[in-house]
Amino acid sequence: MEKYGKAFASLAGAVLVALYAALGGDNHVDPEEWVQIGIAAATAAGVYLVPIAPQYRWGKTAVAVILAVLQALATTVLGGLDSGEWIVLVLAGLTAAGVAFAPAVSDNGIASRTPVTAD
């Protein structure tokens, strides 16, 4: 969990969005929900693929936040906000927060919580 915490947090968010889209409401995944699932999957993939660089330890969090904002925009623009849409927005926000607070270590040995030292 120490190495892949951010990836697991983003994957959990994607799974929850997909489950909500499939099982919530009418038990049918409509085009707007496919867009929501796609953005959640892109969040999980992006957070996993972005390495932690010493000068950009916030890179994985930035990916999650940018895609959470995109999720909010897509949800409100494509279908407007109803009571069910708020759940997707909450899940997107929780995913970004989970990525921000979860630990991670990239293959280059840089950890998200290790302080930067001046050489």
C-alpha cells in the first residue's frame, strides 16, 4: 500500500463511479454515464502512470484534481445536475482527496512524502 496508495485510491474511485453508473438509478449505463466512467478510468490510469519527480511530488494529485474538475464539468454540461449526479461529483472529489493523502513511491525511488533536499 505504501508504494501504490495513490493508484489504489484512484482505482477505488473509478470502480465506485462505474458501480454507481451501472447499479444506481435505472440500472442502465447511458451515454453520460459512459463519459463519467471513462473520465474515472482515465484518472486511475493517469495517476498510476505519472511518476513522482523530486520537483513535482504533487503530479499525481494534479492529475486527479484536473480530471475531477473535468468530471464535474462533463456531468453538469452533458446532463445537468439532478440528485443522482451529486453522488458522482462527491465520488470525484473523494477520489482526488484520496490521491492527495495516500502514499506512493515511484520506480525511481522518489516517495510522495519524502522532503526535497538541496544538493
